[in-house]
Amino acid sequence: MSALSDELKAFNRNRLPEMAKLKYEAMTENAFRFFRGTCHLFYQRLSGVKGFPRSPLTWICGDLHLENFGSYKGNNKLVYFDLNDFDEAVLAPAIWEVIRLVTSIFIAFDALDIDQGQAQSIASLFVNTYAATLLTGKAVSIDPRTSKGILNEFLKKAEKSTYREVLEKRTENKGSKVVLSLKHERHFKLKKALKSQLEEHITQWIRKSNDGPYNYKVKDAVFRLAGTGSIGVKRYLILLKSTNVKEKYLIVDMKQSFPSSLEPYLKAGQPNWPNQAERIIAVQKRMQNVYPSLLSTTEFRGEDYVIQELQPVKDTLEFKMIKDRYRDIYQVVDDMAVLTSSAQLRSGGMNGSAITDELKEFASRVGAWRQPVLDYALNYAAEVKADYKEFVKEFGDKVYDNQYHMSNTVEVD
């Protein structure tokens, strides 16, 4: 057994053992999927690099890659495109966010068989646009009114999405009742006792929380599988039905919160958050221009969770669909760079994060740190490919099999 498998097993030991196999299987898909599932390895290695260009402290989402941008409906009912995953969010060097995204470009493009010359150009584009946006000192947002090209088409399509589409995908009729469908490949049946406790908990959340939806009652609940890095985290979908409007339903996502995987490698002091869920939504509200509907936290069975509405418009732009359209890729990555710097500007000056003038000064020195970022990202992409090859071999040799039954606690049937 290799040091790599020891490291991966150690990191995933507090995830649901019943789901560990599914996470490891997902990570065998390609090197990019492996990269998404090993965020902790990235920062473990990056934090040990000596002499890397310094950068001011900012709020970062921590796990920034090409598929952690997406569409969603804000609490003002408008559709936006923005960073959309804050599980790893912390106060850290601004350059860390840039390096992870640029690394994801090299790995994802290679997995999609996109010419590496194009990858180099797109990576340079991201760094240059990121710095140029910081220099303006002005955070911007992207919605159907301000977007261009392929992203405009993507957001206008998202605008037209309806809740009926979500219900058609996620629910089924069981006699006279509407329930969450267990035919959906990412839904799993909950044990009776857990389901009962969960439904009662959400009933109380609706009654008592200022963030909960009014005039709804709980109708059903399932375990949900989603993402890559978060497979194995406790995550539930709860179906709610309006008590005022006939046949009106709402689906709520409830996701367990863990400490950020960056935490062991941070030198900057962090705020004293009440819990990990509060950390996640606090940073999300700082970095996004408008945050999603029903975004809140709760404690269930002594564990912290983030709650938000499952939306019809929440989606990521799949690069495999546009891999032969260089101009579209150029525009999308350019927009991602604008959003990355905008999130840092928007959250500047909070709990020790750099103010606008410090970020502008950092951006003005882009000539000093652009090439080190590109070089490190390219080299780390090669490390990921080597790690992925070793991981796939060991997975095939069943090295990870003995982790599947670490616990007697079974969350799903």
C-alpha cells in the first residue's frame, strides 16, 4: 500500500463508509475528477513550497476549479453565474485561489484532449484578467443582462427553467402522494428511524427559523449523493408541500459541514466561527454578490449542516460540450477570472482580509508572480496525472476495499 492510499484513506475516514466506494469509483473517471476529490493534497503540497511569491490575505472558496462556477437563483429571484462551492472557504493568500483554478485548467483540458498550447493560453488569460479586474478595484456580477456569448445563452436557458422540471426529475407519484423518487440514481432510502427524526427536525426548523419557508409541511426525505469531494458527507433532500397553494412543492438540500481541508496548512488566524456551517455560509454571503434562497444552518444529531433550496436553475457549464469552441472557452474563462477577483474585492476588509488598495498593489506586480503561478500549476498537473495513475492501479488492486465497512452505523438502506 502506497503513501498516497494511506493519505486518501486517512482524509476520508470521517466520511460515511457506506459511500466511500462510490467516492473512490467516481475519482477513477479521469485525472480531473481525481483532482476534484483531493483538494487536501493540493494544499498540503502547495503550503510546503518555499520562496513562492507572497500575496495578501483574502477570503477564498478554497476549492476553485472550472466546475465550481455555475448558475443559481439569488434570494432576489434573479439568476446569476458565480462561484458556487464554499465548503472549503477560509482566509488565505489570494494567490492560492488563482493557482488552484489555473491547475484545474491544465488538468481538465488534458482530460478533454484539448491542445495544451490552448491550455497555456487560457491559463495566461485567467491570470491576466484576474489581475486586471483587481486593478479596477470594482467588483462586478454576471447575470443574463450582463453576460455575453455562450454564457448568456446558458443563463437565459437557466432563467426559463421551472420548478416543475425539478419535480419531474426528483419525484414520483406513489398512490395519491408525491414523494422523492428512489429510482433516481443519486437518491437513497433512509432508515426509518433516521427519516422520522430528520422530518421532525425540518418541521421544527420551518416553525422556528427566520430563514425557513413559511406555510410548508414535510412530505418526504432521502439521502442525496452529489459532487465528488463531498461524496460520503451526510446529505439529505427534503420534500416540502405548501399548506396554502395546491400542488406547490419545494425541495430543500441539507448538507453536513466539516472543517475546511485547508485548515492544517493555514498560518493566518481565522474568525471564531460558531460552527463549520456558519463559516461556510458567512464566507459565501461575503463573496457572492447575491446569495441563494433559504441559505441557512442547522444542527441535527449533534452535527452541523448547511441548508438551501434545491433549484431548477443551479447548473454548471460543461466544458466537454464546448471543447472544440475556443472562442467560447476563452469568454467563459475570462468571465471566471472576473468573478474570482470580484469575490475577493467584495469580501475585502473583513476579519483581516486585504482592502482594495492592497489587492490593487498585488495586481500591479502581476509580472512578478504570473510565471511562477503558471509554472507551478503546470508541474502540479503532471503530479496529479502521476497520482491518478497510481490511484487507479491501487483501486483495481482493491487496496481501498477494507475501508468500505469501517463503521457499524448505516445511514441508508
